[in-house]
Amino acid sequence: MAAYGENLMATHKSRQHHDSVWRHLDLGVWRLEVHARLRRLRCPEHGALVEGVPFARDGARFTRDFEDLVAWLATTTDKTATCRLVRIDWHTIGRVIVRVGDELLAGSDRLSDLFEISVDEVAWRKGHRYLTLVGDHRRRCVVWGCEGKGQTAADQFFAELDPEPLAAASQPGVADTQIPWRSSQNCQRSPSLRTQLRRRR
């Protein structure tokens, strides 16, 4: 807020207060909330702005600890169990995952130093929609993903790769199930890439 200048902050009409509430981790059977009165600034260019707090993400009505718990539960169980445990709805879980994921992925170069990768497709809604995921075997994590499958997803993945690390790689390996990664187009993009296809048993 200091970036908007001391003159604007000193204006009586521009300076207000806003009472905010954040849901925190439950204290046993008790619902725990954090209440705070924050400064509110009316900027002629950006409209109403409320000062940030270190214990919650921007635009969130939950604390960081609460959202981190929800995001972790999303990786270990289904949404129904998460809803019952933390007492929030499905749509709220989705918004929490987006906020936590954007913060974790911001500024990270996930596609650098790839040597051994695996590609897998996940289908939902009875096979009408697909999600393609690329995992790094050495870091043991998912480094890239997109909606779709097959050659379209492969082209999108190779388009986001930096060509210089690809040219420097000697013999990277790809573990693939059914996706046609070995194509003339992909070979032209990365001449040093040698694909090794292994089907699941």
C-alpha cells in the first residue's frame, strides 16, 4: 500500500478500515476464526484495496495453515472425505487448490534438468476428458500437465521445453504407456531425445 504514495494515504476520504475474518484450523470440536481490522485504501486507479496479512493468501478467507491442510488432503484422499473432515464444500476445495498451487509453482523452473521422465494419461467422465501428466523420475514429482491426450499434448509439452537444455542432454529417457511421442515432429524439435517405450504389464 505504501507504493501508492503518502499523499493518498493521508487523505481522510481514502482511508478506511475493514473487518476481516479468516477460518483457521479447528481447535478440537471448536471452530476457530481469526479476526482483524485492516486498513482499506480507495485508489483512483485500482479501486478499493485492503492491506495484506502474513498468515493468509491474497483474496482467501482461510489462513495459510488451513489451506495447506486442504491441499495436502486433496493429494491423499478424495473430495468427499476432505469436505467432511474440514467442513467446506467441493467448490471451496477447488479454489484452495488453485491458490496453493499457484504459490508453489510461481517462479519455479520445473522443466529444467529433465533426464528421465514418464508420461501418463488420466481419463474422467467415462473417458470423455483426458489429462496428460509428465513426471520427473529423479525428483519424484509431476512437472507438467495439460488437458488432452496424444500428439496434441506431446506437441504442447515440447513447445514449452527450453531447446538449449534439450540439446545439451545426452541420453534422456521417456517411459511411455500408449502416447505416440515418437513422431517426426518431436524428433525435429529435440534431435538428441531418445525415447524408450515401455508398456505396462
